[in-house]
Amino acid sequence: MASKTDILMIDPMPESFNEQLGTPFRLHQFTSVETLGTLAERIEGVTTGGGSGLPRPIMDRLPNLKIISVNGVGIDKIDLDECRRRNIRLATAQGVLTEDVADMAIGLMLDVVRGISCNDRFVRAGKWSHEPVANSWTIKGKKLGIAGFGAIGKAVAKRALAFDMAVAYFSSRQQTDTPEYPFYPDLRVLAEWADVLVLCVSGGARSYHMVDQSILEALGAEGFLINVARGSVVDEAALIAALQGHTIRGAGLDVFAEEPHVPEAFYSLDNVVLQPHRASATFETRHAMGRLVFDNLAAFFQGKPLLTPVI
Ligand code: GLV
């Protein structure tokens, strides 16, 4: 019997996925670089989440690594130059999580603009019978600026039209397939125009702190910020100051700079809605993502083309 290929899992994968993968591969859950021992030389494939990526100290310990299969779309925590230098293939779970992530962006927008979570806390605290309830704001007719107009940004735009929102976007280049949406080559100008700014850009050096104090100022005291991209895209200290000082109206955040650490300053603010990086985390989508991670690995080790290659 041919020996099984050793795969290192940086993040745990769903049990159903382990069973599927358990047939052609031998799976190992990563715990630490120190405990890898002689297993390190046998590892030929890695699975990991978009948020975890593959830190260089682990990558450098795997001399026979041939493929990284990402259970997500983010590749900002993977050294792409090193992948190319070492001829390591890279695949992501692109395509299957677009709709859920767009839904989360819309959900966060509705929640913070309408005060849903805030009012939920109000009711649970037994305040309704003796305290006035604050009004929220309407979505209809608001201007939605989308930063990052890939598949997820476009799916957010499509949903926003159903709310009668005006939509425009910022991106590194104008998209040819969506002439119906105005393109803003300058994020600050888009932020000035928008009532709600949704971040759908890729993480990494190019988008690091793309939303800083000046962009928050441009968004202004009636503006809302929604982040389903990466925590690194936003200067969190500037955002906290803007929320505390009401120089923006509110924020909905699925991602943070130092996950799972969330700055405690957010906890006491009623104008922010917080999620523990859940945008793609539905049973259906996580299953489809796991399947794609598996199918990419299987294709690679059978000498077939990757289904969703990056490199
Ligand atoms: C999640 O954050 C992903 O990269 O898919």
C-alpha cells in the first residue's frame, strides 16, 4: 500500500473534512514549531485559515512542502515570494464564501445603523418599561462606498441596491464588468461621499491602515464604517477615538488587528457592533470551503490542475 502523504493543519478543520481527507492523507494538527520534530521533513502539504496563514518560522521548518491549501480567501499571512522561490503551490477557497461574507457586511450595516444589538442589550437589561428608547437611522437612500471591488465587494453592492442605496466603489483599478457603479480612484473622496463605507479589500502591506484618522474624518460625523476585510486595514486606535468622540456615527467590525484579542475600549461603546471573525462561518459555507481545500490537495497530489490556484 502506498504510504500516505503527510499534511499539517495549522487551524483545525471540521470533523467531516478530516474524515474525507483521512483517506489519502495523514493529518497532523500543528501545535508548535518546537514539537514538530522529524515530522517536519515529511510534511508535503499544509492547510490553514486565511486569518492564520503560514508564518515563516513554520514554513521554514518544512523543507518538503509542496502545496498550501487555504481554508479561506485571505493570503496576506503567506509569503508569496517565498512560495514562488521554493516552487510551493498555493490554492484558496475562493468563490464559495462570497455570499456569506457579503451577507455579514450587510448584517453589520443594518445592525449598527438600526441599533439592533444596542436595543437588544436595552431590552435584556429590563430598561424598556422605564427608560426612553432612542431612534436609529434609515438605510433607504443612504450612500454606500465599497473599498475593494472584487467578488465580495460586488456581492455587497448587489445587496445594497435592494435597500435603495446609492453605490460607488474604490479599487486599485476601475472594473470593466460593472460600469453601473461609479468608480472613485481616491478612497478619501469616496469616504467623503459615503454614508456607509464597507471594507472588502485584501489584507497585507498595500492596505495596511488604509483607513486612518484622515479617512475617518472624511467619512464624518454621520458616517458608518463596516469592516469584513482585515483588522490591519484600519488604524484601530484612530477608530476607537472616532467612536468615542462621535466623529463617526458607528462601526460594524468582523475583524481585528490582533485576533482573537479585541481592544477592550470597544466593549463599552454602544455605537459599535463586534463579531468574532464569523463572516464565512456558516455550516454550509464552511463545508463547501473544507471540500475545496480537500479537492485542491487531492488534485495536486494526483498531478491534476488545482481548482482554485493562486500560485
Ligand atoms: C477569512 O478571513 C478568509 O481569509 O477567508
